Amino acid sequence: MFHDAIPEQPVQDDRPMAAQLRAHLTQFVRPVMTKLAQQIDIRLVQTARDLVQVILTHRHRTLGLLLSELGSYLLGPAHAPAGTKRISNLIHAAGWSADTINAALWKEASERVQTLMEQAETVLAVWDGSVWEKPESQASQDWCVVRSAKARRLARRRKGMTLPHKGPPILVPGLHWDGIVVLGMSGAPTLAHMQWWTTRGEHATTQREVEQRLLDRCAEGWGQNVCHVWDRGYAGSPWIQAALRAKLRFIVRWKKGNKLLDNWGEARKAWEIARGKRAQGYRYLRDPRTKQLLKVGVVVLPVTLLDHAQPLWLVVARLGKGREPWYLLTNEPIRTLADAWAIVLAYARRWQIEEVWRASKSELAFESPRVEDWDVRLKLLLLACLAYAFLLHLLSSSFDELRAVLLRNWCHRTGKRYQTVAMPFYRLRAALSRLWQAAPPPGYHQPVLNSG
């Protein structure tokens, strides 16, 4: 007869480290928990703090935010129903909303802005949008039509294996998803804002309304202390004019087919304006996605919008044969070639928010909640955002020594690729999960062992 395995007892030195990291987590979430304590019962506040730790501990791509799974980690497998009930009571409590957590994230990002300014570093606010896909589900009235990013990735051509997908984009049920991170020219980002929205049902809104509210909030909170970085999805005259009215600094990757007025006042496409212009300088830069070293040439051209007289600059970064150039439109003054390279390097930092989407969907299972109510879903997702923000917090330089010990003992990896990575996010989460499972907090309910 098979018996349940007896859990391995932790090494004596592991308990202090586990307790130390739990103390860091408690300190990190304290602003949110203090606010929640004014709104809901203190027992629910304790459940919220424990739930953030459980989300960090439970590593599962498809069941990561399933309430019954989280409940079994909260109180132990033998008390899974009680743990699930506690989580359900927390996220269904009427006294608080997801805005409480979003406000705390925004405050932390504002503190990061202030810190970077005191260090005389460039402060970037990187925006991007994604989608929350539920391709097999039609049960919720909140789902709207979104373009499947996963289908687009799967249809990408792979040499010698597949043919590129032809036809219209693949549309699936889901939600729209917007995010903002704050970062400098080095180091880990700080999560500033996460928002989900839909174009259907009771909570319907539009992309312009959502983005305009965020733009106004950034202008009010950060002003010109931050340079905003946008991808091609924001490349359009109405959005650029909204940023100019708000007096924001920005860098946006312009679509090569969108027209601008060149130095002679002629309306031409971006690629036509840059055609035939020799590079004004070269540098070797590393691709943030592929890690390859590329010889990049840069061209700087004065331009304006077709329907706005504000002088702008078009910085063209040529990445080499076979790679599409970056056409970067900015209102940052460019007086020297060094200023132009600063624009290119700032846009290269935009890749950090792509890592946010990847980690949120694959590592933290943001697409797995199975709750129907709109407000309840947002509460659960924002608690998961709080867990993600804590992982980013542990990637800061102040935790270098603690992080090195944690990775060496609980997620050892061989090979140069793993040992030289600047921000080992996935290894950090794996190590934290293994440590907390081996050294659970006092009072944790261990599984009931079979005696037969």
C-alpha cells in the first residue's frame, strides 16, 4: 500500500531566510494592508497578505489563480475548502475595491520617479497594451472581441518549418489590458499601473477614454519629470497632440507609412523622409530581445505633424540588413549626436514591458482566474499584480546579497546564460517558492498522512 511522502524537513539555516523574506513581503505590502484595514475586517486583511505569499509560492501556468488551488496552499491540502472560503470572502467583500491596490502601485512608482530624479538619471514611463485571451469561453458578458496575440505568435514564420499565416487576424473573446512601468536606463522596472477594460457589456468603454484618463493622471502626477515611451500602437496625430497639450515629454515609434512634414514643408511618409540620408553616426548595441550585438546607424531629421506646428524630431535607428529601422518621433530637444543616441537607448528600454506581459501570462497565470463578477476578478488580478511587484522589488540592487544566497541554495543553475542574466526573474520566483514550501510559516497546516 502506498503512503503519502513525509515532507522533507528544512535545513536549520533555511528557516531564518524564509522568515526574513516573509518579513520583506509584509513590509512591502504594508501600505496596501493599512488601507484595507480601514475598509474591511482585520481577518480579511491577514488573508490578503497571506494570499499574496500563496500566489508567489504556487507555481502553475493554468491553475495559478484558481481559488481552490490557492485555498489548498493557504491552509494546507487537508483544509483546502476552508482556505478557498477565506479567499472567496476576501475578494467578495464589499468594503474595498481594486483601486486600493492600484493607488499603492502608483505611489510606489512615484517614489521610484523621485529616487531616479535625485540620482540625476533619466526617468522613463513605458506604456503598452496587451489582451487577456479566453479563446474557449463565451460564458461571460464582459468578454469583447480582441485580436489574439498568441495566435499571431504561433502563425509567425519559422524558417524551414511553417508558412506565414495568410488572411485576416484571428479574433477571440477576451479583455483589453493596459500597463505602465517606471524605470531608469538600467535596473528592474517598477510596476505603476495595470488595467483591464472591455468594449461590451455593463463596463464598456473605449480605448481613447482609458488612455486619456491615464495621460491626464501622468501629467498631474509626474509632469515633465518623466519621458513617456510608446510603441507603434500609439503612433497617430490625435494621440501626439493630446500629449503636447498635456506638456509631456515623449518618444513614440512612428509607423514608417505614416506621413509627416519634412524640413521643406512637404508631406511624406517617414521612410521617404529618411530615404537616401546617410547615417550620422554608428554604435554597436545589443538587441534586448535576441541579445545579439548589432551595428546601428542613426539619422536625425526635423519634422512636424501634418496638422500641428510643434517642431518635432524624427530619429531613425538603422539596425542592419534584414531588420526594420526604428522611426522614433520625439519632442525631446536634439542638439548633439549624443542626444540622438539617448533617444535610441531610451526606446530600447521599452522591451522591459514586454517582459511584464510574458511574466504575467506565463509565470503568474494572469489569464487563469475563474470568477465571473467584474469587480471580484479585478481584485484577484490586482492582488496578483502586488505579488509581481514584490518580485520586481527583490530585483533591486539593495537585495543583491540576499538574492545571490537564495538563488545559489534554492534554484542553482549551471551555464553562462543563467549565471550572467541581469534580472533572474523566473529563477527568483522558483527559489522563493521552494524555500517557502520547505520552510512554511508557523501554524501552517501540514497534510494529513495515511497511517495504513
